[in-house]
Amino acid sequence: MKLTSDSLSPQLAQQLRPVYLVSGDEPLLAAEAADAIRVRARAAGFSEREVHFIERASDWEDVRGSTANLSLFGARRLVEIRLASGKPGVAGNAALVALLERTDPDTLFLILAPRLDRDAQGADWVRAVDAKGAWVQIWPVDAARLVGWLKARAGRLGLNMDEEALELLAERTEGNLLAAHQELAKLALLAGGAGVSAAVVLASVADSARFDVFQLGEAVLAGETPRALRMLAGLRAEGTEPTLALWALTKAVRDIWNSQAGGAARAPSWQRQAAALAQAQRRAPRLSFSGLVRRAARADRMIKGRIPGNAWDEMALLAAELCAQPTLALPAVAH
């Protein structure tokens, strides 16, 4: 069964299926879909929750071992499997198919994955989910539908926003649904039941000016070294999780590589992002992608404590290199 973020709630109200797959690259909508499933599962008596992060083939042994054991207290449990990639490999495909073939009314599976490309959608494990459970495909809200999306969200929060205010908020948040949702929540507190005009939105957005990871990605694509480093420093000062900043930088690496290689990367929806990517394409021949990947891997290992060093400093080097600026050479021996 295939569902969308809009059709998930009616389906959950009718029936709780034994397995759900939530896939997509829109963090807010994916998180909300997963939360809705968790809430429904708790209401149905699935009081235990196990979370498995799959980063390597050996992680599947932990999943098999865990699901083979009975719950400590005989409770029903939700087993959450978070995939780092939409293609879990041969071991992952076999493990998921085997798990889904089992019939255990006291175990419910929730699988979270990035967007699945055409090849990934045809995998055996995805077909097994589709046949036995429900696959919630999360699609981005494009520019043409964003004002309508914001209007519906505002209505849920009791906000009365005029069209000009909605259009301004759409423009200012530039397709970042999480930022838009946060602005709406803040406006709901500020408005106190009063109508919200464009002037109110402008004052609110300006007052909450902050560095965010999406702007960091845009800055490195555009090759704006000073701006990118200021944003990185701002994120660090605000206490942002370093994994989020690294995500923005590695996404920029992937976007430039895919655009240069003629890959199937989704084109940016927003004019400024498209212009930044066009600048990055012109700069791509001067970039060492192998070096960028090694630099990103070093930052990731620093975040996880696997090698010594400051991940923020390493990400500053990565940001500068993405802007085609010379930096310190990578160590001769990769860690």
C-alpha cells in the first residue's frame, strides 16, 4: 500500500499495519509521519520501542538477534530501523525480507529511509513492505504549492494570515519547511488571535534572523568563502549539532558532483539555489572531489570521537575547499 503524508492519518485511523516505510528527503514531513505512526502504535499497546541505526552490513546481525528474542516484559514492541541509504545492500535486502516474512502480531516495524530512486523502489524488501504494510512516500512541497501548504498549516495553528503575508513567508523561508513551521509557531504566539499581515511576518522573520544549515549549503555552492565561514561559526556559536552542518556541506559536495557528472539530482526549486549551483558547476573542474570526501569523512570521525581533532575546524577547511580556496593539506595517511 502506497500512502502520502496527507493520506497517512486516515489510514492509521482505520487500521495499524505490521510494517511502515517512511522515505523522503523532507525532514519535517518525514518526522511528522514517523511520529504519527509511533503515537498510533503506542495507543495500540506497542509500549516498547527499539531503534537500530544501520551504517554497515554487520548491523543487521543486531537487528536479527534483537527481533528473535522475546520482549523482556512480554510487551508489544515497535522496532524502528533507520537506514543511512535507500539501498541497504544484499545483506540488508535479505535481512529485511526475512524479517517481514515473519508473522508476529506483537512486533511492528517502522523503517525510515532517504528518498528511494527507481532502482531502490524495485528492491525485494520495498515490494515486501508494499505488499504487507504501507509505504509513505514523502514528497517536497514545490514553490507552486507552498503558499497553500502554509495556509493549511496556519489554519491548524489558529492563524489568520492574508495572502500577502503567506506569500512573503514563502519567499523568506525559501522552501525550508522546518523553518516555515517554526515561523508559523512563533507567529501564533505573537499574534494572540489577531490577523497576521505581511508587515507582521517581515518583522518576525527579521527579528529571528539566524544562521541555518540550508543557507550554509547555499553559501558554499555560490563559492562565498567569507559568508560560508561566518555561517559555520554562527552555527557553532548557537550550539547547532555538528552533524547538521556536516550534512549541509556533504550535500553540497553531492550536488556539485551530480551536476558535473550529469546525474539525476533533483534541480533546485528556488532561484537563488539554482544560481548558486550554476556558480558551483563553473568551479567544479578546480575541485578535488576525492579530497572533499576525505575531508568530510575526517570531520565525521571527529564528531563520533574516532579520531582526535575539532570537527568544526575540519568543516571550516571543507567549506573553504568547496569554495575552491587552498587550505591545509590532508594527512598523508587517512584515518
